[in-house]
Amino acid sequence: MNFIQGRMEGASFRLNGGLLSLTPDQLPAAASAETLVLGFRPECASLTSPQEDGALLGIVYVTEEMGNETFVFLKCEDALITVRAEAHFKAEIGDVLGVRVPPSSVRLFEARTGKALV
């Protein structure tokens, strides 16, 4: 599971590298916390252009080819995250990539206590 700390800005989760819209069902719980931790699984995210609207930004620090898939490890703000990609995916260390996470795949936690909100 990947965890990234941020805060709410309107109906979106904000961190310096991007803005992720949340679903209407997630908003009441998200509004109850000052600082949030967003959680998502590597297989729920996808890699895209860093210029794509709604993409979080990550810098590649390792890729691991596993045969039928490639794991891409990125630094996103102060967090280290993992995204599962297709087997043929190639990236260089230091490449800046966009990371798309469907709002329905997101879990939210209160940063101070770790309590699951959604």
C-alpha cells in the first residue's frame, strides 16, 4: 500500500505535486480531518504524462522488471510509492512521471491518529 500525506482543498486532495479529485462519498470523511494520508495499492495506479490534469508527480528512483510486470518506484513529495506497470514499460532513473489514481481506489486516513476515514 502506498501512503501520501496531504490536505483537502475544496473537493480535492492536495499535495505539492498534484491535485486528486475525490468522490462525493469520500468528501464528508475527508472534511473531518485537518491533515490526511491518502492510501492506494500499486495495482490501482497507472503511469501517465506529468502534464496530465489530476496526475500526481513522481520521480523514478528504481524500476524492477518481474517478467509479467514491472514495478516502478517513485519519490512523490516525501513519500516513496510503487506503481505496477506493463512488462514492457521502460523508464530511466530521474524521469518525472505522472501517477493517476482513480478516486474509487483511494483510502483516506487521519494523519495524526492513523484512523481510517474511508
